[in-house]
Amino acid sequence: MRPENYQAVKLGQSNEYEIFIGPNHPGIEGNYAFRLMLDGDIVVSGKADAGYLHRGFEKLMEGRLWIQNLAIVPRICVPDPAPMEVAYSMAVEEIMGIEAPIRAQWIRTMQLELSRVAAHLFTFGGHAATTGMYTPMFWGVADRDLVLDLFEDFTGGRVYSIYNIPGGVRRELPPEFLQKLSNLLDYLESRQNDYDNLLFTNQVFVDRAKGCGALTQEQALELSVTGPNLRACGLAYDVRRDDPYLVYDELEFDIPIQTAGDAYARILVRRDELFQSIRILRQIIERLPSIKGKIRTPIPNPLSWNVRKGEAYARVESSKGELAYYVVSDGGDKPYRVHVRGPSSMHAVQTLEFLAKGARLEDVAQIMFSLDACPPEVDR
Amino acid sequence: MKKINYNDKGSILNPLKNLQFYARKPVTEPLGPRPASASYRGFHINDLDKCIGCSSCQKICDNAAITMVEVPSIEEDASKGLRNLRPAIDYGRCCWCALCVDICPTSAIEMTREYVHVCDGDETDSYFIFPKETGIHGDSFEKGWTKTEDSDLLDRARRPMGEMEPEARIDNFDEIVDGFTMEMAIEEASRCVDCGLCEDACPAHMHAPNYIRSIYEGNLEQAVEWMYETNPFSHVCGRVCTHICETACSLGHGEGESDPIAIRWLKRFAMDNVSKTKIKQIARKGKSRKKSGKSIAVVGAGPAGLTAAFDLVKKGHKVTVYESLPKAGGMTRYGIPNYRLPKDRLDQDIEVIQSVGVDIKYNVKVGTDISMAQLQKDNHAVVMAIGMQMGRSTRIPGSDNKMVVKAVDLLRMIPKGDEFNVPKSAVVIGGGNVAMDIARSLARLQKQKYNEVNITVSALEQLGKTFLADDDEVIESKEEGIVILDARGPKQCVIENNKLTGLETVKVISIFDEQGRFAPKYDEENLQFHEADMVVEAIGQMSDVSILGDELTEELEWNRGRIQIDGNGATSVEWLWSAGDMVKGPDVINAVADGHRVADDIDKFLNK
Amino acid sequence: MNKVPIDEILNKVNGIKITHKRKTRIRVDVDADSLPTLLELIKGRASYIHLSAITCVDWIADNQFELVYHVWSYEEKCLISAHTRIDRGSESNPAKYVSVYDLFKPADFFERDIFEMYGVTFIGSPRMEKFILTEWNGVPPMLKDFDAEAYVQETFKWTDYNPDWLQELTDQGGGIAVKPEDIRTAGNTHNMSTHRERDKAKAAAVKANEKMQGWKQ
Amino acid sequence: MSKHKEGHSKSYEKLKLKTTLKEILDVAVSFEKTARDFYTAMIPKVSKNIRYIVEELAEEEQQHYDLFLSLKNDPYVQSQLDERIKTPTENHKFSDYVQLLDLGDNPDDQTILQYALAREDAAMKQYQDLADNAPEGELQDTFRFLAIEEAEHKLELEKKYYEIIHSGGPQ
């Protein structure tokens, strides 16, 4: 059903209306629609409607060489592309039975955390915008751009880094990079007060966010909610710690939690996580110079690269939650099957539909953004 | 980090604190593009001179953004591995992943720090660009993403090949090169980018990319199947081929240390590891069940003659091969020493060819035992493939002494087991591979008989510059104790009392002119005498065309001393074809290619 | 509380094959009939409550679908991937399997996704209906026998470009030699651009050119 | 063969007597003609497969003949001779080591080439000697020019010799 063909329908004698939000609602990342049954301004039921940006990534990947897919995977989640590359590479490495050199693992960790910082900044802005506050949105996007400058510096691309490769990363860090990173972290920390004043302790925002889209821990677990959304329900669970990958077991960081499970709790978890990421990055800045060695384990030349038969389920903690790649190889030069398990496939469909029920129409956008749903993960 | 308590209510005044921003300096960014970072993946540039047209960029492109275009003004030379294809890029599809940069075997394609292109709707043609040293807008920009050692997707180093140590090999004729193990072969095969330059370069157009791929996949039988499509002398070529393919290999074009794929050793590996029975089955594939009723005589059972025979038999014709020597193989048997080509391998190639139905008559000398006229009478077509088995002499003073011998004659005696007096010391005149073959063979015989090596090779050509023999041959010869005196011209064989005492040479200052043609300059003062019991001349060979007989010689058209043939090997006489060394000069793979050509043409002729 | 080792629980299922891949990954293979029992067991007895994903793999050569249920335990910190194979069915008799929605709510999403992309009907799943491909009437596109590349070539038109430089090259007798789609549609890249392919292409070009000349005259 | 050797020494005497440039060129022209006729006569006698060598030799002598003839008739001949002498071609003496053989009845390619090399070498030396003994001026310049011409011709032959005889070997 295309929106241009859609007209709000008044159903029979009741006060119920069916309306369509999206697919370009400002409160929604990407092209995604939501069909709501309203009774007055109270949502009776909601139905997620995907398909506006279906590019058939999983199908495409089956038709491309192992390495060519690296140019595809980051596109599945624009705000937080790095975990996609890393998860795919890790899955392929597991099938091949190789490991990235330790230096590459540190660099990957750095990339993931930088990406998390960028993604959270983006989400702050987006979330604020759904409550009608646009300044944090501009700030979030502007500050994220500074992170993108660093991505450009060390990966060669601003958004789609295409920096990972099974076996490691493609390039050494440029000279002075860690100094630049350190300066950026200083700057971001200096911005904390500004964000707190404008957003996190702004009474208008606090009032709007509290109680909005609240989940209990039981509900969250039943719905397979992960990431900050789950941690906002009081469960200190993080793939980085509980199913460690790369060098996370060598890093010190806390897992921030909240218990209320609502939109405000979720954004507070993200705020704290941003600073945990800065903490991790500072440790990396300190440790990385002493970690010498190669950044790539050699793989056969990609044009004739047959990955041996096997399968692997690689999980990472993206800014949105548990991101997993299930990769199957039949021994050929292309993946036999790649399944992308994005955290939003849970958050943006069943959880969103569940939370929308009974909410007021004006809160729907905030609920969706507070879940940090990334529709391309549903629509891959 | 300041903690925020969930239960805090926040304050309506907090946002007002940000009014302080009015006192801050505004952030301003200049309009217009800023320079991108030093490793930015901007627009492409391509160094057209470095680019060889291998199309690897096109194959790695995940968005089908690269079209190969033919540029007629660019040199195309298959034997050097140069195609006149160059990439053109469709920026409507490109995703700027730079995999094309990272795979380019010659590092020709790179990206700049330029990243802005704006055009109107009716200017979509500007999306399709042909990158040169300058990028999309014809401007030179600083380079962004270029290939680094880390980002290089290709494995540049050849797997090392094991060899017998000099001490172990000098007193015998055992094969020197170890050959690959399965693991090494797969690793080596994995380096191939499948550009096909090797196949273009190979005279027989062997499907090297296909059999390399099969080896990589561990399917050696399939690899051998690919080989037998174009070469029934795969064992021989797996060992002694001149491997033009490796010269053409795109990996060998890379800067710095970048080795071509060891295509020859891979071929050898596959052949060595598939059973003879299986190879016979493979060789029979595609053999016609129908008999054509036509018969063909082939003169000479060398690679050219037997390849032609092999093809013709598979096409249903009856083929008889006449060989003047007791065994088949031609120069591969009677010219190449066993340590380079073990004769059992050659025997197998020939056995496989015979198993398809080729009939070889040994010890029959055409021209003496049976005339060409007779062959013509008895057959529908005749193939001349007698090779170049006669050695040239320098004809310097003293060269008519009986202890001045020709390399090819000696080399023929060794596998035949003919007795001859191994000289205690010998000088070889010549700097080609034949000179090395006889020097190293004599060295082995000397070691066996006298326990010491005393061989000198004297060549006009200069080592490392104009020398004709392969580098490996030179290195290994030196390891085996052979002295190579390069840049020396033979002046005379010194004879005292009718007995050879040695060779006198004169220093060559330079040998070729600017055009690369022979124009030697000598230093007359610089004379040297080399004591020797035997002088071996290894300067060149020719074909014994006298077997054709005067009448046929007169009837045929000639081309600078060789029988004139057309592109298919047909001579000016309707029933006669000629192939191999005698028309093309010495080279096994060329001979094989010739054999195929001739067979195809004869088949066409017979089916007319 | 005495923890029952996971293997002991898994082994209650008939015909199970257990592979410990690493500390946090266990692969089990079970019959299609036993899979729901297995999931119930590990959820109920071993705290595997988080359904991370359900993956479908189309093994067309075996005429089977493989369904993989990835289930995580927050307590054990371990992921069990339960593999099972079902009949691939046919157009007239599509594949069917039993839904695990009553065990894991998120199965709703995954099963609907597989229904849409592979055509497997999950009996008992609440919404066996279209979701992403609402305007698609073809075969389920993730099936191996749906050729996406061919579909794209048939359905969409590539932009034809005619920049000046290309015209110049064409005038010199050169121009487009190998199009990217030629390489891609060949499927197997390793056979391309060898001399035979090029010769054939060249011959075709010469022929086409001759034809053109004929037209002009 | 012997006849020709004789011819050469005879011609030496003949040339020494000459004093004017035109007369010298006349004799030179007639020498080239003799050589051309010699090779031309040889063509049908050798085996067809090596006939090209003799044909080419005859052709080269013909070219020399034409050159000397045109020189003789060239009004600016003096200035041209000066040009040539300023850039003498070296004699590399390769032919010294090629033994002079009898041509015999059925010569092979190598023999013919060796014969031709020796012949050019002898001619070159002859002119060189003449130049050395001639008084400075027009006469000496002429001899020098002729010597250089023959040297160049010999050099071309040497290249041909190398390319035909030193044909490399099998691998």
C-alpha cells in the first residue's frame, strides 16, 4: 500500500480512525511507516509497515564475492555502520578459522566505539526532535560530523567506512590520529553540560519522556529487546561483556542501567553509554601505541577466494543492541547465505506495536525514536 | 561525569543556561569544498602507462561500475602481458569502496581527494568517466586512497620452490626441482587473479586460469582436463616450458617484489599427481567414434609432430609418425638433459598420445628409408616436423679438429647411451640454454668419472644484460662449478701437432647496437687462452631439410631459409604442412601450438 | 542449586547431535519433529529465553530448507543454534513447519520474514502475511531458484552514456570492450576475459560492424 | 674463388694508378658490377632454401653499384664525400675470425655468408690502404669514403650472419 493512495478512513459509527504515519515522518529514521488505529487520539492498535527501502541485501550478498559484500553491509544501518562490517568480518573469520591480528582488533574496537558515539549523538538529536526540540538535533548532527571527520581520516570514508576486511582492517591509522581522537573526546566531554542543560535535565523534555513507552523487564525479555532498551529496564546485559569479542575483555567500562524502562530511562542509558565509550576510547588511545604488529591476516586473493564450508553466528553490541550475522558457506567464492539480525527487527516491529497500544498519537514518534529503531535492519 | 538521577524533575531554567551561547564565537565554515583527508576515497585516477588492461578492477567491482574500453592508441602485446583495455567508471554505480585500487596488480588505479561533482539532469554523460592521470574534471588533485602494503589484496610472493643442493645433484642426472606439495600448490594457485593474460600470451593458449582455479579447488583431474584441451605435452611443459605465460602474468607487473604465479610448476604439480590411467581417459575425451578413412603421415615424433598426430587421430583420421631415432620426443628427449626433464615423464606424455591411437614408426629415416614422394603417394596429407637437430659451427680456425664437437650431437649421445670420451676439461662456446645444458651435462659426467668439474662456458653475450640463457640456468651452472666467461668472442681453436689444446678468445666490448642488432666491438689486445681437451660449439642449430629431396625443395616456396608456410602451417605444396622448430624456431610450446594449427587445417582440408 | 549440565538436558532429545563450537556457541542438529521439544526444554530447564534469530537456508540441491534457531541464555552466557531440515515443498505444496510463537514471541517477526522470503508457512504463527514485499507477486525472492540478477537485467534499463571521450575512442576503432554486466551475468567470473572470450567478442563486433556498413550502403 | 682474390689484388694496382675522383669511381662501379654479376650467377646454383642469401647479396651489390654510379654523376659529389668521411664507420674486425673458405660447388648458407664477409673485408682493407697511401685531398677522401662504404656493408652482413647462424637453441 503506497501512502499516496491512502486516505484516512473513518470506520463506521465508532470514533475510530485508521491513519498512516510515514514513510517520511521526521521522527522516524529512514523510510518506514506505521499504520495506527485510533480512538480519538489514543492508539488502539498499530501495525508496522516496512518495505520502503527494501534493497534485498541478503539476496545481493549471495550473488557477490565474499569481499564485495563489505561494500554492502555498512549500508544496512546508516547511523551506525561499523558494527555491520565488523560482525560480517568476524563471521567470515570464524568460518575460515583465522583471527585478526591483535592490533587490528584494537583498531576495530576503536572504530566500533567511535561509531557508537556518533550513533548516540544522532539519536539524542532525533529523540529530542520528536518532542519538538530541534536545537539538540542540530547539535547532535553537528557533533556527529566531527566524529565523521575522524572516520574520514582513518578509513577514507565518512559514513560507509568499508574499512574492515576478513582478517583485519585495510589501513594503518594515519599519523597523529590518536591525538586528534583525544582532542575530539575532550571536546565531547566539554559539551556534556550543554547537552544536560538543554536536553537531559530540561524539564519539558523530562516530562515528555518519563512514562512514555514504558516496558517492564519481563516484557522486554519476552520481546527479545536488547541493547540500551533492555538496560533501561534494569538488566545489565551487554554483548561486549557477556559474549566478549575483539578486545573488550581487556577494557574497563561500566554497563549503565536504569529501571523505569521508559523513553527517559532509555535516553539516560544512552547518555551514560556515550561517556563509557569515551572512557573506552581513552584506554585505547593509551594502549594502542604499544600494540605493534600487522593489521591483517592474509587471505587468498579475493577473486579466487573460496571460504571453506561452514557457518558462524557473529554477535556484536551495536548502539542499538544485539547485532548478529549468520553466515553460511558452502565452500564457494560467495556466501551461500547471510542472515542479518538487526536489533531493530525486534524493536521496530513487535515492541513498537506493543508500546504504541494505548499511547497517545503525539507520543508514537517519541516511542519509536526512544527505541532507537533503525528500519533498514528490519527491511534489509 | 555528572550523574543524572532518573527521579530528578529537571528544571525549566536549565535550557536557558544555553543563552550563554550568544557570547560564544560562532562556528563558521567556508563555502566550497574543503580538502578531503589524505586517505579519502574520492574520484579515480589511472596511470595509463602502468595499467596493463588485466580487468581485475572490473571483476572486483561489487557494483558493476567498471566498463573496460579498448584504446587503440595503446600498445597491445600478448607476450608481454599488455592489453589495450582500460577501465572507465560509471559514477552512477560506483560506491567508492576502493577495492579496485586495492586489487590493481600494477597500482595503476588510485583515488584522489577530490569529491565534488555537480551536474544538471541532461549532463548524465558526465557520470561516465575515463580516468587518466587526472580525475573526473581533468584537474590534478592530491592523491587520497592509494594502495598500501596492508591494503593490497594480492599475495605478491611466490611460494618458494625446493631444489636439490649442488653437492647432491652434481654427480647424477636426477631431477633438480622438487615440485610443489598440495598445500603449496593451493596457496600458489590462490594468488591468481584470473586475468587471462597468460592464456593470451601462451602460443598454445593453454587455459591456465582454468587449471589454476581447478588446482586451487583441489580438483587436479579437472585441471588436467583443462590442460589436455590444448596440450598433450603437459608433463614436458610443466617442466621445461619457456613460460611466456609467467612473463605476461599480471602479478609479475607489480612494482617492487611481485612474482608472477608459478604457472609452470602448478602444471607440473597437477600432472604429477594424477594417475597415468586417469590421464589416458582424459586424453581420449572427445575422440571421434567415426573413422574418416583418411590417412596422414607425420615426419618427426617431436612435440609438433605428435601434437598434430594426437589431434588428427582424435578427429578420426589414421596417422603414422615416422621417427629416425629409436624413441619419440625429438629435442625434448635428445636435447634436454634428464635433470631438467626426467625421461619417464616424457615417456608418459608419449604413452598417453600413443594410447589415443597414434602409430609411431621408429628408426625410419625419411629421405633414405622412405622418400617424401612415397609418403605423398600413400597418404592424403603429410606433416613435416623434423625440428632443428643439426648444430652450427663457428668455423673459426681449428674448428675442424675432431675434438671440436657440436652440442646437439653430444646431447643426443647421452640419452642414447652412446659411448664417448668424457674430456677432463672442456670449453663450451655459446651462451644460450643449449650451452648450459651441455656444460652441465658434461660437468655431471666429469664428476662421475674424474670427481672434479672443469668446464668453461665462453659466450659473446654479457651476463645480466644480453645473456641468452635463463637466469636460473646461469645460477645453477655456477653452483655446479662451471665457469662462465661472458663477453668473449672465440678467435681460434688452438691446435698443436694435430691435437686440440684449447680455445683462444678475445674480449667483447659491446655486442649489440642501439637497434639491438648484432654489432660487436672487440678489444683486440685482450686475448685469453683456455686450456681444454674438448671444445663444444653451442651457437645455433638448423634443420636438415636435405631429406626433402632436390625436387621438392625446388617445388616449395621458402622464407629466409625455412619452408614458407601460411598462418595455418600449410606450405606452398598442397599436400604438405610444416610445423614446429623447423619453421618457427626452437620452443616446445610453440611447437605444440603449431601442431594444433596444422591439425586443424589438415582436418578442414580433408573434409572439404 | 545444582546446575544440570546442558549436554544432559540436550541429550533428552532423541537423535540429537551436539557440537561444542566454542565456549559460547553450541550447535545442535535435530529432527524437525524434535525441534519444538528441544526449544521447550532449553527454555524451560536451562534458561535459554532469548530467541536471537531464526534463519532459513535454502539447500536447493537437497530439496530442503534448513531452519536455524539461535537461542541465548542470559544466565549461561551461551548461544545454542538448533538446526533442523524440512522438506522444501513445491509451488503447489509449499513447505510447512510448526510455529514456535507460543514459546518465543519474537518468532512472529522471524517466521513472517521466512514466510515472505522463502514461502514456508508456520502453522500457529499469528501473522502469516505479507510485510515487506506488499507489492510483490513473484516467487519468494530469497529462494535460490529466483535469479535476482536476471530479474534486474530484465526489469530495469541501464543508463546508456555517450560521453565525448567514448565517441573519440569509438572513432579510432576502440570503445566499449567488456561491459560489467557481461562479467556478472556469466555467474562464474573465472572463465571470463580470456583470449577466447575476447576473440569471440571481437568477432561479433566485427560482424556487427559489417552489418552496419551493409545497412549504410 | 681464387680468381676473385686475384681480381682484388689486380684491382688494387689498377686503382693506385688512378688520380681523379671520377676515374676511381668508375673502377669502383665496375667492381660492384662484377660482384653483383657473380652473386647473380650463383643464384640458380644453390639450393632453393638458401637462395635468398645470395639474392640479397646480389641486391646489395646492386645498390652499391647504383650508389657509386649516382655519385659519379653527382655535380656536388665533392661535398658529399666530405660528409661521409667525417663520420667514419669502425671496422670491428668480426670477419677476421671467420675463416675464409672455398665456396665449392654446393656451398651452404654459412659458407656463402663467410665468403661475402671476407670479400667485403678485403675490399674495405684495400680502400683503406689506398687512402693511407694517397696524397691528402680529393683522392684520399674518395678512398676513405669507399672504405667506409664497404665497412658498413660488412657490418650489415655481420648482423645477418649472427641472426642466421646463432639461432639460439632449444630450451
